[in-house]
Amino acid sequence: MRIVAPDKSTVVGFDRLVTAVLRSDCIPVPLTLEFQILLNSDQRSQFVENAVVYLGDNYISMKIIKAVVMPSSIVRDDERLTLGSFIAVLEGCEKLIKPVTSAIYLENTSINSILKASGLKNGVTKDDVPVLKYFVPLGETPTFIIAAKLAEEAAVMYANQQGRISVKRLNNLMNEGPKLKVDQTEVNWIGNTSALLHSTPNFITLNADGSTIEGDIQPGKAAKFIPSSDARRVKNMSTMLVTKGTFMRAMSPNIGAGDLIEINQRKYFILTAAHRFDTGALGVSTVSASKFWFAEVQSL
């Protein structure tokens, strides 16, 4: 895994990189990087909170939001090294995880617009999705509201290989071809009907006239009332990505959330991808592997 220091001129070598885990996910903060490196005195001033590191050949900008530095027992070139542990997120998304300092209210807007209004610098690449109303009260965290709006519009967001955010409706996810074919013997299938009944309720609301209930209540399934909604959004919230299984393979950073795979001639959507690389710099065994969670669109 290639990590470039904030000075943009130094690649963190495998003799300094201890471990790194890159996660791509279909959430409002779609890329996170957790890593540990051995720092000398010159590097300590670079790897600090709010510094930007660059990931991969595409130099994806990742901003450090947490830094923990502690002395180590390792001595090189007559200098005691420091072990630094860091968490970084896709640059621009750091503002989405902080409580807002002033309320945000938009009407007849889009996912692209609400992301920018919430502090994201880079907009979405294509396939923007309209949003009727977006309100973040003072002191609220935008990520929760953004996730709710995506659910209302039956849409999902993720970052592509260049670090740009894409937004797609769930009914358009399977239009492209699969990026990888996976043998069924590699898959750990997940099936829990009871948990699905509790975690994915039927949504109901009152119509504008206040007399008509929109949505269905199915026997044996949880139900949830959503105020000030409509039939379209209630139906959208009952359409979701349901995790079907996981699989692991050798390090495959070119596959991430938003990609399609094929298992038994059936396409699935990568919901989460975690890529882990341990160099063995501290004398432990090396690790180079990727784990994927895949899902399928279901109208429940």
C-alpha cells in the first residue's frame, strides 16, 4: 500500500510502515485509512492532525483526523524512533463528521448540493439525485442526515478509484458488468431472516390530507412511522441493500465499494471493502489481504 507523506515527495517505506487498513464503504464518509508508521525526528512534525497524506498512484488526498504518537523501543541510526498511529478520511469529508456551527436548510436541492453545503469540497462525479428538503439543526452531525436522505431517495454513495464521490439510485446499481468473478467456495454466505425482519421495518406515513396512510404493514414485521413524508419516499425506504455474504482474497485494492462482482452467474454489489497490509516491520508476520462484504438490492 503506497502512502505519500504530507510533503508530497516522500513515500513511506516498508521499513517504516507497520500496518495500514484502507476501508471503502457506501456511507457519507466513503474512504477511511488507519495506519501505523515509525517516525524519526524529521517526520514527527509532518504526521499530525489536519495534515494530508496521499494514497496510491492516484494520490487520493486523505486528511488525518486523529494522531496518537508514543515512544518505541526501536533504535535506528542511533535515534530512538516514535510509533505513530493515525486515522485519516477522504479530504473534505472531515467536516461531515463534525457538529455544524450553524443550521443548514435547503429545499428542492440535490445530494451534490447538500454535500457541498455541509462542507464537502469536491462534488459528486455524475448521476446526482434530487432531494426535496435538507435540514441540519445547529449542533447536529451532517452524516446522519445525509444517510437518511439517501435512504429516502433509494440511493447510495461511494468513492471511485480516483477518490471522487459517486451517487447512484439503487435500481441503477446493476446496470454495469461485474469487475470480478468469485467462486462460490470462497464465499461465507449470511442469512438471518429473523434479524432482517427487525432491522428493516415497513415504513408508513400520513398523506398530505392527513387522512390516508401510505405504506403497508406486514404481519410479523417491524413497522415505523415517518412524519411528513409521502408514498414515494416511504416506498424508497423499503428498498435497500441487504448483505448477502463475505469473502477474502489476496490484496486487491483495485476493487472497492461500488463495484460489481459475479457469483454463480448472479451479480452482487460490493458494500464494504477492507484492504489490510502489515509489513512485519516490528518483527511480526506479514499480512496482505482484502475482505469484502457484498449485498443485493431488495424491496422489502
